[in-house]
Amino acid sequence: MATLAKPNLPRFDVEIFQNEFLADGAREVNAIVTVTSTGGGTSGGRPLGVSDAGPLGAGAQSAAVVIMVDCSGSMDYPASKMRGAREATAAAIDTVRDGVAFAVVAGTHEARDIYPGDGTLAIASDATRARAKEALRRLTAAGGTAMGSWLAKADKLFLTRRDIAIRHAILLTDGNNEHESAADLDRAIERVSGHFTADCRGVGTDWRVDELRKISSALLGTVDIVAEPSGLAEDFRAMMEGAMGKQVADVALRIWTPANAVVKFVKQVAPAVEDLTGRRAEAGPRAGDYPTGSWGDESRDYHVCVEVPAAAVGNEMLAARVSLVLPPQTGSTPEVLSQGLVKAVWTDDLASSTRISPQVAHYTGQAELASSIQEGLEAHRAGDVDRATAKLGAAVRIAHATGNEGTFKLLQKVVDVVDPKEGTVRFRKNVSEADSMTLETRSTKTVRVKK
């Protein structure tokens, strides 16, 4: 493990957990890469939005946030949704630190920036926060839903401040993306990917989990349900506090492999499962970058799988070099923040080659847990009760075995657990849509390996 960060950046540490021993002729190498960033968020480092020049000095704005609020007609049914959205947006605005650039967008079948309202970003201060909250009176429910236009508006606002590196959005909706095609939304997501990160929230139960997950996954954010409008303010405040803790943006996980070795997949496995394999950007000979977004004080785990050339007993090789890198500034080279090595050693010792790394085994189970829940709920919606029962039974068994108590409790709201160890379950009668959607939305959340 090497730590190479400069003093003005958070400290990044990389740890590699694996069983490097392979049987004669074996080719697949698996490793869990734990990345920890310290000194960059709320507990240390320079606060987001404040530079060495002072809170309002030259170059002070190191972050920007845009809040997108659904104002379609359905937000008035019941009226508590629109009222809750205004209160939540006000809570988020109160959490924006001095010096951070921000804006509020009203989203319907089109997008309007209601504050500051001139196509730019305001700079947070007591005065601008007060004016922004006053402008929330203009958040009224009328019109349709076209989330692609909201994303495009947020992108346009962020682009007015190209000097700001950390750009984060919050998107709230209560319904389906009915006023643009799925292809239009896909194109909008593709156009803004890499420009900013986004957390998505659905209020009530009339929105689609897959739509919001598609946005949040592409934009390296989170997705969750807020079943009751009364819970929006607390959730928005927490999301904005998380955004305010970010200190460095556009960090990439760079994986170099030797000749004839191939990266099979790269997945974030904690705090949530997110497949990054298809997001690879070539970064020189035999190297690829996988986006991880912005970082504060936090730790994440990644599962890296590499296929190496088969070798005989006694051989050993470097299977991969994993680095955390910052993108190059104009005329510079990428900055390496930390790195670790994944190794392969061929042995005829059966005990060594068949031992599975506890970390790899744990997160393989967590990924299976997420897919079992999603496949089970999809089968239930399609009327295939047998498949749904089998999949959710498998999910119960894995959640019980791995100590994922949060997911286990969510499963218990959908199925009656007869035998958690064996995964024997029965579907409960009259399961609420909120409980089913909460389970689906939070299915990708994982628990860390107990050390």
C-alpha cells in the first residue's frame, strides 16, 4: 500500500484483500480493494466551499449544488407532497455553506430555474439563502414530468461555472417520467454523465425505482424512497450535509494489468453495489479508469476480478496495479493519490489454493443478495410466485448468514420467514406498495466485512 496524496488533498489509503494462491493452471484472480479517504470532509481538511483565499476570496467557490424539485400536477395529490417538497428544499438550502454556488430548479415537462432565476448560480450567504427560500413560494404543482429536461437544465447551470470541480445535484420526483420517451431520458443522462453527481429521491409510491436508479447509477449518486412527505426535510438535510462533506471530485480507480491479462469486472460493493465495468475509460497501455465521483471522509470497497494467463506451479506475477488518480489539469499529468497491488501465485498446496478470501466471499454474497431481491420482486410483479418465493428465500438466507440486519428487516415486511438459515419463506398477504418499493430501492445497500 502506498499513500501519495499532497497536503492540500485528502489522504487516500488503498488496502488489498485477496487469496493470491491459485491452483495449477487457474486463471481468475479476485480481490477486494478498500479505499479510505480522510482529512477531506466534515472531520478534517478544508471545508467545502472555502479556499485558502478565504470564504469569499478569489476562487473561493470549490463546489456547486443544484436542487431539482418535481412540480408536476401530481405533487398536489395530496397537497402534503408539495408542501413537504418546499420544506425539504428550504432545509437543504439552510445546509448549503457560505461560498458554495447553488440554484433551485422547478421540474415539470420542462425545467425552470426559480432561483436565482437568471441562468446562473447564486453564491451562498445569509442573504442569498433567505432569497432562495422566499423564491420557493413559486414552487407550484402544474404540468407533466420530463426528468431529462431537468438534468439538462442542471447541467447548463453547472456549466456557467466551469472553474468549480465539485458539482452535485439532488432530484426529487413523485411519478413516472411520462412526458418524454425512455430514449430521450437515456440521451439526457448520457450527455450529462461525468459533469456532476446526483442523489435521487422518490416521494410516495407512484414513481419507478428503475428510472431513478438509472439516473443515480449513471451520475454516481444514491437513490432512495421517502414514503411519507413528512420525512423529506430530514432526508434533504442529510443529503446536503453529505454533499458539503465532499472535498475532491472526479477521482478514478485506475487498473493496470500486464500483457495478456484482462479485467473481467470492477464493482463497488460497499456501501452499495454498483457495477462499474461498463464505465471503463482507456488510460494508456493496458490501463483503464473507472469513475468513483467525489470524496469526503469515507471508505468504500471495490471487487476487482482479473483473468491472467495460466501458469505452472511455482510461478508468480503481478495481476493488477490499482491506483486512485485525479484527472490531469491543463498541461499536467494525472495525480496518483494511492495504490495497491493484486498478486497471483500458483501452488500445488490444495489448502492454500482453495481458501477463499473472507472479504471476497462476503461481497460475492452481498451482490447475490441484491440481485436475488430485484429478481424476486420482478417475478412477483409478473405473477411467477414460485420463482419470486425462491429468489426472496435465497435473499433471506444470505441476509441472515452475512448479518445484513437492515435488509433482513425489510424482507420480513414482504415475506413471512419460516426458516432464515434455509431461506424458507412465504409471501405475506396485503404487502404495502411502500414496503415493496423500499425493499427494491435499498436492495443494493450492503454491510461491511466484520474485522
